[in-house]
Amino acid sequence: MFEPKRPQKELKYEELRIYTDEELKNFTEEELKEFKIKHEIPAVEELEKGPWPSFVADAKQEALRRRKLADDRMMIDRYVVEDLLGQLELSFKDGETHWKHGGIVGVFGYGGGVIGRYSDVPEKFPGIAHFHTIRVNQPASKFYKSDFLRALADLWEYRGSGLFNMHGSTGDIILLGTTTEQLEPIFYDMTHELDQDLGGSGSNLRTPSCCIGKARCEWACYDTQEMCYEMTMHYQDELHRPAFPYKFKFKFDGCPNCCVASIARADIAFIGTWRDEIRIDQEAVKAYIAGDIVPRGGSHKGREWGKFDIQKEVIDLCPSQCMRMEDGKLVIDNKECVRCMHCINVMPQALRPGKDTGVSILVGAKAPILEGAQIAQVIVPFMKAEPPYDNVKEVIERIWEFWMEEGKNRERVGELIQRVGLPKFLEVIGLPPAPQMIKAPRANPYIFWKEEDVPGGFERDIKDFRARHKR
Amino acid sequence: MEEIKKAILEFASASKKTRFYFKDMEKAVQEKIPTAKAREIKKAASELINEGTLIYFSTGSTTMYGLKDRCASDEPQQ
């Protein structure tokens, strides 16, 4: 049961609305068809021609809406959206960006959440001379009330460009484009009226994000929403007051399907897992084989795939070949299971994750910015994940301590591990090496044992060795 | 705390660069006050920010600190 860390404000949405619905629906389809923005944008308009919905079409609607709103109903330039499209056209033509980013813009006391952006051709496009971005910390699993979104959209129409992204890579709502003067009023309204915090940017803990978790998914091995909320609240100082060498991301996935792709994107990925056995309902296995239950929950039923073949579609595809049929029953050698989720995904009614659940903690994923992309690696194969998560917080804080001490400016934790080596990292964090940390533990000597690590120790005489083995 | 704040301000005024990383500020403070811990330095820096002496400078991906008086002229204001 959800328990808020601080009193939740009861929002009176009717009072928070700035516009009426009629005021916002201020143009007809006909007017939209006829509408031309103030700049010629043939290259940008090419983007509308594809089969997919285009942001250009959306932006034009917003441009027309702003043309027709009354002067005193917008606090920033009426032509902000038109100038944005105009500058994009110029960038296409020139083959280079016309944005400058960064600066001292921010809101009082916060080191993140606002990213300064300026046009470098403001004389041509005065509406976007300032075009700052604001990150809004999304709720766990992105559950919103539509009333809340209307109130937020109204605030942004009034004090910003009216354009926003749902959602940025870290999961926040990204409000696109406002002026420096509007930042504090927006921050005030958002925190005091909407009870909504800003997200993270810069050398901060970034807004933690999680999968849909136990709210909708039977595979969630821990309560991702609860843990995401707990960590967001517990590490508020790290989220808003930057003192890290660079960005740092947490993501929470309830099972190894990894719906928020924590393994590829988070400095620390928390992925739900189990340490007992996959639960098997043998009757349901038979029903799948007989064709009485559609595999994959019916998600591939748009085409004829032929009769379900458990050998071909499940057993032969097991990456560690730990499954077989024996006397009409499915048998799994659980100690060899690598939690790929394939069999569970194909036969969700027959197979379920075990009952002794927790998280695997993986560290070091990143996208290519300074160095190339990295995928996260296992640091803790299994840990229980239950409130108040003190065990997890201890791991997090040890990693931060080492990274803040040893990390270079703008070095992600994954790059630090690569630089110092996994054994050194494990030693400092105080975790034992485990075979789950690498792909081929029997063949890859990733740990060089020291004499004191081995019972009985060992003696090594290099001269004696060289006498028998030439260099 | 006051001592750390003083060390931060000395570094911020003397530093060749008008904007600097937290880590460089931390090193400079620890040269003067070896017992100062990162967390204390962060708290002192946050106080200076709240007082309006120090400011954050963010590119969006990286955050730096600077003296308000020295950084104002760097700002790409229109």
C-alpha cells in the first residue's frame, strides 16, 4: 500500500485551469489547412509527408492556436513556435545547429531541472531568443490524471511555448522553450500549486524511472514503483544539488524483460529476478502444446505461424539449454537458467518467475557521449528488495563514494570501472566476485587471486618459473 | 562550515577559470583544510548558492560552479 513520504496536497483542478476548453479549441480544420506560418519552411514540411504522425503538424496546430489567443493570455512571444520551425528550416539549409546551450539559468536553490538554450540568430527569430527547457519529474510508471496534464499544459501554454515532449529518455516530461523571466513563476506554480517537482539534469542524480511494475504486471519481482519513489525521495539532495563528476541514472525494471531498458541506460540498473525455481503449471504446458492456449498471450496472432511447437519455439531457443520434455512434462534445470525470460514470455500461463524474488544490481551502462556505449554488468547477482531498502542504499552509497573520489570530471561510473578494472572496483565496494558477473566464468580468468584470498595460500617463485619457461 | 566557505570563495576568486567543476573545488578546499569531507564541501557550496554568492552553470549534461560576479559576463544573454 502506497504511503507518501510527505503530506499529499489535494489539487483543485478546476481552480488550476487557466484556459477554458473553448478558448483552446480556437480554430477549425479548415483554418488549419489554410494556415501558413510566417516563415517559408519547405524542408521542414517534408517531414509531414511520411506515413507517421509528424511533430511539424503538431507544432503548426500550436502555432495557429497562439495566433488566435488574446494578447494577455500568453506571457512569452506569440510567434515562438513559428520561429522554432523557421530556425529548424535554417539549420536544415545550413547543415548546422543554431542553438547555444548551457548557462546560469536555473531556479533558486536547484542545480538541475532547467537547461538554458538560446538561438544564435535571435534577430531572425526573436521568439526563440531564449528557449529554455524544463524537466518535470514524472510519477512512478508515468501514471497521470488527465486533469493534472490539463493543468500542466495550461501552465505551459501561459508561461512557455506550449510545446512539450512526453517523455525524455530519462522519463521526465520535457517542457520545451520559455524565457529566463518565466522560470521562477513556473517553478513556483509547479511546486506550490501543482505539487510537482522538477527532474534532474547536469551532474546530478537524474530523475529515477521504473517500469509499470506490480501496478499491471504479474512478472514484477519487486515493487518497482515503491522503490523508485523511495529512492527519488531519499536522494533529493543528490537530485537537485549537483556534486557528482557527471550524470548518474537509476532505473528500475521489475523483471529481466527490462521494459525501461535499465541494462542499457542506467548507471545502476535494478532488475527484478528470483533465486528459486520457475513455477510450472504442467496442465497449462499441455494446453499450449495442444493449441488450447495461444502462445505469447496472442501478441503474434495477426499471422498464421502454424501449430505451436514447444521444442522448436521454446526448448531449442533456451540460451543455456536447461529445458527438456520428460514423460510429457516440462523439466527445467533451474541452476543453469540465465533469466532470459523467453520461455515465460511464450507461455505466460504455464510458467511464472519463482517466489523468492529480489533484484540483480547491474552497474555502468551509458550511451556514447565522451566514450562509446556500454551495457551494464552484474555487480550484485541477487539482493532482496524490500522497504526501507537499506541494503540497496548501502551498495549505492559505496559506489557513489568511490566514483566521487576516483572518477574524473565527466567520467561515468562505467568508464571508471573500465579504467580501474572490475576486480579493483569490487574490492573497493566490498563485494565478492561471483560467476554471474561475467558471461563465461569457467573460461575467463577475470579475477587474479591473491595469496591471502586462497585457503592455504601459494608460493610463486618467478625465477624458478622462468628457468623452465622462456619469455 | 564558515572556514570551508571561505576556502571555496578564495578558490573561486583566484581560479584562472571563471567556472569550475565540483571536484576541482573539492581538491582546492582539501589542500587548505585536509579534514574537509566532500559532503561538507557540498553543503557549504549549497549555502553559498542559497546566499547568492556562488552560482551553478549547467550545460544540461554537466554542472559547474562559479562566482556570481565573475560569471555574469559569460552568460550568453541576448
